[in-house]
Amino acid sequence: MGGELAVAAVREASGQAQRPETGAADVTQPGDEPHHRADRNPTRPTASSGTTAHAGAGGWSAVWERALVRLRWRGDADFFKLVRPMSSSVEAIEARLLADPNDAGAWQAYAPWLLAQGDLRGTLVTGTPDEQASIAARVDRERVHWAPLGVAMRDCVWRHGFVVAATIHVAGRVDARMLARTMADPRSRLLGSLRLVFPEGVPSRALNWLAPADLGRLRSLRASYHERGNRIVRALTRQSALNLRTLDLRHSGVTDDGLLALAGCERLRGLRALYLQRNRFTSRGVAALARSPVLSGLEVLDLRYNAIGATGAAALAESPHLGGLAALHVHADELDPDGVHALASSTSLPHDLVRLWRGQDSLR
């Protein structure tokens, strides 16, 4: 209800209530961020910004103020529940959407702010079915302009006109350098999940250019099925800030040195799932992970198809930092009987995991 009133109030305040529905004039021009344009010249009508042309004196800030006056007069309490969080922190709502792009409540809170900036993608959340269909058709036709730099449309996942996940192919230095521009592009503001694809034989030195890219927005990073895993780890350790929840480096040639670097990276404290299947590390690297307080928040740890051995299993069993694990993926055949027994006897791992390993131990 609040979102619908917000749309109606903005229309009334901007003089759009009497305009016929045209569809094309209700979307800002893709590729030019609406709030940037409004800041530069909020009252200047342009051929490609129908909503701004009807905003009148004062631009969208004035439109929004007039809309708020109408909503206050109506006393719509539900609407103010949506607006108040946005006035305190737009970034907090965007953080929710980065973590879960299907968070309907976050989208409902985000939409009024979008409309206030003149970005009618907010209508895709709060508009009537006819309004949503009209805006969606326009955005769909012009997706090439809404996609971030360096990302093909076919490699994007969309929600309400925003790219929330993408695949980027990195074949060399040029592509690696482009990643920095991609992540800095305002159209990547809700890009929370990234998959990096590397062709066989990608030059190792070229991946040094991954480090300058700001990956702090990402909640999920997948860089698997290649041989440059240690380079990826190095790029992560050079980041000024990280908010990753999921890191997937399976089949990527990560060695003990790579795990040592991961274990010492303080910026990975938010990590919840770590996938390291079929790499090149040994019990030495596993022991580094097990000793690391950085990884104390892990809920999923996948170490299958690696030379862990009894020593690595013992390190996992004795770790004081892995008590939050809900899933520990290790093949019994890779541990030998002593390793299985160590996990079955653990007093540090969660009871449910220990019970599973006791079942394995009883079969040997």
C-alpha cells in the first residue's frame, strides 16, 4: 500500500497524473545514472528524460517534498515505514540487496528512494501491473545500456532492471584491467555475485591487474576451473575491504601458499562458505586454515579431492575455530583410518558432524 501511494504522490507532485501512459517517457535514459544527471541540472528538460522534463521548478527533490506533503496529509503510516530507513541509510538497503537480490522487503524500501532520484525502475517494484509492464519493456529493450562496462548482456542476471550477478571472461591483461572499471561503474551498484572465467593458459602476470579492482561490494566470488588460484588469492589479500560470504576456488591450482594467504587475510572474516575441491594443497595448508580465527564464521568447508591425510584431519578435528560448521566435505578415503578416527573423536567440531564421522569410523 505504501509503495503504491508513493508512486501516486510522485505523479501528482510532478504533474504526471494527467499525462497519458506512454511507457517510453517514463524511464530515464540508460547509461546515464539518474541521480547524477539530476544533481548536474535537475530542472533542465531533455529529449531522453521525460520524467525530469515534467518535474518542474526544483527538480526531483522538490517533487519528492511535494509528494511527502501529500502523503503526510493522508497519514499513510506504511509508507513512512519504508521511507525512514532510506533517509538514514540507502547503503544499508543496498547491502541487503547485495546479500540477497530476492529480498522483497529491501526492494520495497529501495523503490521510493529510486523514484525520488527520478529513476523509475522503482516502478518495477511498486507500480501497477500495467506500469510495471511498460517500464519493464523499455528496460528490456535497452538492457545493453544498463549493463556495467565490460559485461555482456548474456552474462548478466537481472532484478528489477539492475544487474545483480555477472560472468566476466578474463583472457589477458586488458580484460583484467577492465574488471576495475566494471566494479567502479555505477551500474554495478547492486552487483553482488561475480564469476570469473579464465581460458586455459591465461598469462599469470596478466592477473596481477585483478588486484586494483575494488571487490568490496561482492558477496559471492567464483573463480574456478583454471590454474591461477594463487593469483586470485593474492588479489584478494590486496583488497582494502572485503564483504565476501562465499568464495569458490575449486579446481584452480591453489597450493599450501595460497591457503596460508587465505588464512591470514583479516578481510575474509565474513566468509561463510569456502569451496576448495581438487586443488594442490596438503595437510600443511589445511592446518593453516584450521588454526585461523579469520575463518571462524565458516558454515560450509569443502576440501574434497585433496591430499589432506591424517595430519590435516587431526588439525581440523582440533580446531577451536570451526565450531560453526554445518557441512564439512571430505572423503574418508583421502584421510586414511587415523584421520577418520581423529574427526570421529573431535571435541571441537559440531556434534552432528562428529556423529557422522563416528559412523565412518565404525565401518573401518
